[in-house]
Amino acid sequence: MSLHASLRFLTKYKVLICNVRYASQAMPQLSSEKYNVKRKDFAKVQNSDVNHFKSLLSEDRVLTEDGDVLPFNIDWIKNCRGQSKVVLKPKSTAEISAVLKYCNDRKLAVCPQGGNTGLVGGSVPVFDEVVINLMLMNKIINLDCISGSLVCEAGCILETLENHVKEHGLIMPLDLGSKGSCHIGGNVSTNAGGQRLVKYGNLHGSVLGLEAVKANGIIVDCLKTLKKDNTGYHLKHLFIGSEGTLGVVTKVAIHCPVLPKAINVAYFGVNTFDEVLQVFKRAKSSLGEIVSAFEMMDNYSIKTVIKNMNLTNPLPDYPFYVLLETHGSDIEHDTEKLTRFLSKEIDEGQVLNGIIASETAKIQAIWNLRENIPAAGLRDAGYLFTSDISLPAANYYQIVPMLRERLSSKVKSVYGFGHLGDGNIHINVALSEFNEEMLSLIENIMYEEVAKLNGSISAEHGVGFYKPKYIHYSQDDSALQVMRELKQLMDPNGILNPYKVLPETKN
Ligand SMILES: Cc1cc2nc3c(=O)[nH]c(=O)nc-3n(C[C@H](O)[C@H](O)[C@H](O)COP(=O)(O)OP(=O)(O)OC[C@H]3O[C@@H](n4cnc5c(N)ncnc54)[C@H](O)[C@@H]3O)c2cc1C
């Protein structure tokens, strides 16, 4: 399946999920009821507010009809549902500034939203927050092909940017399964990781500069394209990964590396996780700088994707699978290097069997197995608990058998897959139906163990709405206190994405 076909498929799949869920009685329960949250003391949107928004934007960019607003209230995984009555679609930074200034003065809470592909419930309102969706802020402003700096508006879709820079011999430094829908502003706001992080690093490095609007409407212009700029505090980092709680990102300058001339993918089976680790270690030493992704999928992950997404596994049944991708500059040299590596691993018995793909369609067919695991998991679970944690390599997979043992017959299945190359594992726990007690049990067990294993409760998806009460497992009180001080400084009325990221303080 080609890249485009696969994305069309994913989009079709999302529509299918929507239809099934909306048509049945299974429209997601209101987040506030499901998670027992108390509304904070914000003002409520009045007709006069709606009229004012219409005067700031235009009538057609202020949505108030229930049917129009509903999709913006429900998250990608169909687990959260907010109660917003108004969705705004600004077209410029000036419009966002005017909207935020007004909301701040009126103490109306807002929820900044990009492509709404976030997986921690951060992208949709909890109560009646005004949704500010950036989909119409989608202009590419400039691409400097020599330095590789791309400047664009925050609502540009990642895949659109990828296609654009590709025409100029460049590549986006990040790649996500959601690239057909997610926005670069959403990527920056979540500090998205993805498959290529092992080669191109994270967004704190790739983002050269940005423009953001504070809660009070003040525009913060840090839209630099310089690689080196040590003048004062590096404010861009405040907005990278702060999940819409410190400001709305409106423009992004990002460094795009040179498009690799040679891309290869090896896909192979391994018997034990210890052997996966050994192969990883040797891959880094033998293939060095060309390794761009090292993804691990356990047997259950692959079985789920084969069964639910109508895909074919080119290999027999093995306990673990690895997808190893290389990005380099010489196809013959890279293919030969990768073939030599894989053959040696097979000969020495560490790898059971494997294949190498160099053609785009074949590469994508292998990536489809990995990228469709999140969607596949949703298909046969009444409720799918998904988590994104990071662990030191040696402890990486321990959590899966541990959860299977502790949760045993209470759940349908537990499986793990993820970016082993950067220590990030995604854990899926499938339940027959949503059950608050069960959810709390799973989370408590998982995050306690993550802390014991020196990991982080969020590797790349963020904290969002789901994880504030567990953030203490990964952040010291002293760090949390500084975060609260920053929030107070940037957004004294707390209007930006409330109920997300920082836990409530106990009075
Ligand atoms: C199939 C699939 C695969 C995925 N794979 C990965 C992966 O490999 N790695 C990864 O890191 N994530 C992954 N994700 C999660 C998600 O795609 C990323 O978190 C992405 O960066 C979210 O971008 P978005 O535009 O959809 O943001 P949204 O989901 O709309 O928002 C996410 C958060 O950012 C805030 N936000 C959005 N835009 C702005 C803005 N302009 N200014 C301020 N705040 C804003 C929102 O308030 C929210 O808190 C995946 C999701 C799916 C569905």
C-alpha cells in the first residue's frame, strides 16, 4: 500500500469509527462525568460573546450549531467529550491575539486545538471552554533551502509540510502516524517525538524559533531562524511541550535536514527481548549514523494489527519484531551495509529471520504494520487504555509481563510496542468496557512501576487531561512548584487549557 493509500485508509478508518460510535449509543461519555471533574469558576459564554467573536473573526468562522461543534469536542480516541458551545477558526495571529485578550478580560476559558490527534485528552475541552482551532492558519511562509529553515503558520498539516520540503530536497525532522491530520503547532505544543527522533533529535533542537500569543493577547515574537542565538532566555522552550497551557503557538520556524537519498527498512523476528536489546546495541555500532528508527513490536501487537487492519505479516509468528530504518546518502552502500548486518545477526542466531526493503511501496507496507497498531487496538476493545512511557533500555519491556501478571484475567490483553531507539514504549491494555476503578488500578500500578524503573510517565504524548495526578511520579515537587509559578506568570487567570498538565493544588 502506498503512503497516500495508507493515509487515506487511516482517514477512512477514523470516519468509520466515528460512524460506528455515534450511530450506536456509544458516543463518548462527558469527560467531566466520566472523570468526576468540577468546573472551575470561569465565566459562561453568552450571546453577546458569540456576537463579539463574530465581529473579531467573521460569522462563518464562529461555529455554534451542535452538529458543527461536536467533532471539536471529541478526541481522536473517542474517549473524551467536552461541552464547548463555540468553536473559533482564526486566520491570523492578530485574530488570535484579539480573541485571547477578550477571553482573558471576560475570564472565559479556552482550549487551543490543532489537528485533534492528541492521545492524552488535552486537545478537547472538558467543560464549555471556547475551542480555538488553528486549521485555517495554514500558510507556508518561507523555506530557505540552503540552511533548511522552514517558517510556517501553526495550523499547517505535518504531511503537507513534508511534501513541500521534499520538493526542495529536504525532510521534516519528525514523522508521526498522525501526520495526515496533526498540525505543526500541535506537534510543537506536545513536543511530539515519533519515529525519526533517534536520528534527528527532538523538537527542542529542531525548532529554531516560534511566535506565540499569551493568555492576555500579547504576541511573543521569537520567530528566529538562526541555529545559534544565545541572547537571553530561550523562551521558545516554554511553548515546546506546554500543551497549550502557556500560550497559543501561531508560527513555527523549524530546521529540515537534507532528504536522505537512500532509505532502507529491515524487518525481522527475534526470540527474546534481551536479544532485541543486543541487536539494537550492535546496530548502533555497525550502522552508526544511518540508523533513523529502531521500532519494537511484541507478538500481540503484530497479531492485533494483522487481524484488525487486514494487513499481511511477511514473516512467520515470532515473539518480537523489529523495524530498523536507515537514512543515508548512498543506496548501494547502505543496502550492502544493512544486508551484511542482518545476515550476520541471522547467521549467529540472534535474529530468527528477516527481510529488507528499499522500494517506497515495500517500505511503506512494513511501516503500515507499525503505524496501524494504535488504530488496530481500538477495533476489538470495548475500551482501550493506551499509555506512552519511557524507560531505560534495560528495563524497557519489563513492564509488559509485570502488568500481565498483576492484571491477569481482569483485562482482555496487554501488549507493548514503540520507539526502542529512544526508550519510548506504548502500552495498550484492552478492556471489555470502560470502568473507572479498573482504569485507576491500571494507571496506579503502571506509573508506580515506571517510577521504580526510573522512567517517565509520559515519553512523547504529554500529560494532557489524563496524567496530571500522576505527574509527581516523574517530576519533583521543586520542579512542579516552578511550573506553577510559570503558569501564574503567563496565564494568571488560568484560562488556557484548564484541567490539563498541572495537578490541582490541595488547599
Ligand atoms: C495514529 C496516531 C499516531 C501518533 N503517533 C505519534 C508519535 O509517534 N509520536 C507522538 O509524539 N505523538 C503521536 N501521536 C499523538 C499526536 O498526533 C501528537 O501529539 C501531535 O503532536 C498532536 O498534534 P495535533 O495538531 O493533532 O494537536 P492536538 O491533538 O489538537 O493538540 C494536542 C495538544 O496541543 C495543544 N495545541 C495544539 N495546537 C496548539 C497550538 N497551536 N498552540 C498551543 N497549543 C496547541 C492542545 O491544546 C493539546 O493540549 C499519534 C496520534 C495518532 C492518532
